[in-house]
Amino acid sequence: MTTKRTLQFAKNIMYALLIINCQLSIINCFSQGAAFNTTGAAADNSAMLDVSSTTSPYQGTLITRLTTENRDLISSPATGLLIYNTDCNEFQYYNGVNWTSLLNASSVIASISIAANPSGAICSGTSVTFTATPVNGGTTPSYQWKLNNVNVGTNSISYTNASLYNSDKIKCVMTSNATCVSGSPATSNEITMEINPTLPASVSIAATATTICSGISVTLTATPTNGGTPSYQWKLNGSNVGTNSNTYTSTTLANNDAITCTMTSNATPCLTGSPATSNTVTMTVTTLCNNIFAYWKFDGTSGNTSDATGNGYTLTNNNSVAYNTGIISNGIDGGSGNTNKDMTNSSGAAITSSTSPISISGWINFYNNNNNYNVLAGVYNGASGIQLEYRITCAGDGDGNMQFTATRYKMQSTAYQVTYTPALTTSTWYQVVLTFDGSNLTLYVNGVSRATGTTSGTGVSNDGTGIEVMSRALYAGNFAQAKIDEVGIWTRALSPSEVLQLYNNGTALQYPF
């Protein structure tokens, strides 16, 4: 009985000591960091957990032990999470991106670099291949290419793109399947693209005139695009002509001659389309200059009007004929009243015999359709044996009609006339042409033959010699109440096609055509 009581007492003493020890431990845990040791020492003030084994039996601390497969099943690991990898026999921690060896002593570290081919600056539209070089990628690494941080490409060691833009950024993320690798997934260096725009070379040419008279000088000028310091080769009907110049000049061009220019550029970088061939300029060499006697443009602003052909038949401005807007540039203006003013020259050389051919062409714009006798232009030669007058007149009937008349007038005798009477529109330009081929007198209005007749005989008296525009020779009171422009005289009969060419769809042509 005494023995049982002694044993029970001993047990009670042990329980009390254990309770006291635990209470002391609890107090230590709450007052500072937790301490685990065999000495009862408090935790170090700088530690939340202080584990030590300084007396026998000596013991260590075991942290979480995981295989690589188990480790990778941790959902959303916290940065700084520590494990011991039993596959790799090393401590590893999560750095916020991937699992990394704590000491990097025995770890296999994954990395990747990329390179571009071609490298450096490229031209727009160039195909570029980016190739990845993995380190410790394992047997079957996976790749994710990124263009401006957007996934592109396929799970391949290379990525090709032919539509890159300037400042595009390319990188690659490699996931290794190597055993005990750290640093996976690994992100490569980033390549920033420098894209130069393409420079398409081209050239265009223009001529000072494309419809010309035979022998007229024409200059063609080339305008290059992206030419750098270009070289030029001009071609006439496919054959090389001219010099290495941006201009080409010729006075021997023929009808239907075709001129082009080939430009070779040295512009850099990214030049395309060189050598470049220009548009084709096709020349029209008109016969309108053949046998032209005189031509007056009336493009001045005051005073006399010179002969544009250079033949010297200047018209004298009598009584201050005004200049106003014409069918082309300026013209002369007789005003809306029947006032005494005209343009004249004293030569009758356009008429050399009673059968010599002649043409007179001009444009007229009426102020009204009254009965006034409007003279557009006339040529007179009162020399013995000739005594002829040719003139174009226009007279209103007061009822809205205008009679256009071409006259071959035997001075003081019979007048051979052909007429055309259309409804008149005032403030409208009309082209009127007289032609005489030696026997037939023809009247054209607005490019179309309106009337023709056969004439014969010779003059019988002298009615004067000269050229008059805006009035009828020797007769006062017959002054054009109209504007007149682009008057020409030829010592031959113009053909219907030439008259139509002068009409030019109602916009007129001007010497040298």
C-alpha cells in the first residue's frame, strides 16, 4: 500500500514539472519569437523562429521535401517559398517567376538567346528569321515567341516575319524539360527592329509642246522620284539619243515620234524599281505651219500686235483698240458700239494672183445680233491684174440670227459669196474660216464646212491693198461690235482636218500650234 502511494506521488511530480515547462514555453512564444531547443533558452530577438541543438542529442531541422513533379503542383507559390528538391538534392526557392537553386551550386540553369537574320536595319517587307539558342533546355524544350509582348509563331526554335514595322520588339520564352533545371521558363534577349521605308524609283517626262510645226525646237524634261543623283538615257523611237541629262532638246522631231527616258537611281537604302522608264511622249507634227503668211495672237495689253510667225506683218492699232479676255489669253475688243477702230497692215502679199489659194481663220465673240456689218478680217490686193479682196464678215438680222459670210470680192464688181446663217448666241466664241483653193470658196464655222461655191473672173478696179482686222477696207461705219482673237492667214487652202484641228473642240489652238 505504501509503495503504490509513492509511485502515484512521483507521477504527480512529473506531471507538474511538465506543465510548468510548457507554461514557460508558452510564455516565451508570446513574449518573443518561438524557440525550439533543449536548454530552455529564449528565441533570439531578431527571429520569429529560433531552432537550436547545442546539447546532446544533437538534431537538425527538416523543411518540406518534394520531388520536382510535386513541387510544380504547388498552386500559386509565394515569392520566397522554400523547399528541398529530392530529385535534385538541393534547396530551392520561388523567386516570383520560377524555382531557383538556393545556392546555384549544383543547379542546372536554363537560359535562351535569340538572333535575327538578316540582322540590323532592314527594308520594309524584308523577311526576317529569328532563331533561338537554348541552354539547358532539355530534350524537348517548348518555345513561345512574342511580338510586342503578344504571342506569335509556333512552338518552334525559329520564327519568320516579312511584315515587321519600325520599333517592333521580338523575344522568346523557353520552357525547359531538363532534370533539376532552374530558371525555367527562361526569357530571351529582346530585339528591336529598325525598318527603313522602301524607295520606289520612278520618272516622268513632259514636253514644252507635243503638237508642233516641223523644225520647231522642243525640250523634254525628266522629273525623277527617289533618284538620288540619277543618270538618264533618253530614247527616240527606242534608240538612244541625247546625253546624261534631265533634259533633251530636238528640232528634228517627226510626226508620231515617241520619246521616253530611262532613269537609273543611286538612292539608298531600300531602293526599288531602278532603272525606271518614264511615260511616253508622242509628237504630233502638224502641217498648220506650212505656208503660213502671218498670225496674230493678240495677247498684249495695248498698242500694236506683232506677227507671231516672225514674218514681220505687224498690225497697227488704230484709234486705241482695247485688249480684253480672248479665246486664248487676251484678244482685241471693239466694244458694243460701232466705233472707228481697227488693226491694219499695208501688205497685200498674201494674194499673188487671181487664182492663188488663201485661207483666213479667226475667232469672234459678239456683243449683240443687230444689223451691224461685223468684219472679222480681210486681205486686199489692188495691184493690176489681181484686184482681189477676201474677207470674213458677220451680220445680225435682228431676229436672233447671224449670217456668216466668206467673200471673194472682185473689186468694184461681182462678189462671190458663201453664207451660213445659224441662230446666234451672244458672249460665245465662234471660229470662222475662209478657204480658197484656186476655184472653190469654202466657209467653215466651228470646225465644220457650212457652205462652198465656185468662183471665176478677175478684178476690174483698184480697191486698195492691205490687211484689216475688225473693219472693212475703205468703208467707214463697218466696225466689229465684238471681241476678236487668234487671226491667221495662209497662202494655201487649209484642209478640213486642219480647220478642225484649229477648232480644237472649241478651245482653239495658238501658233506654233
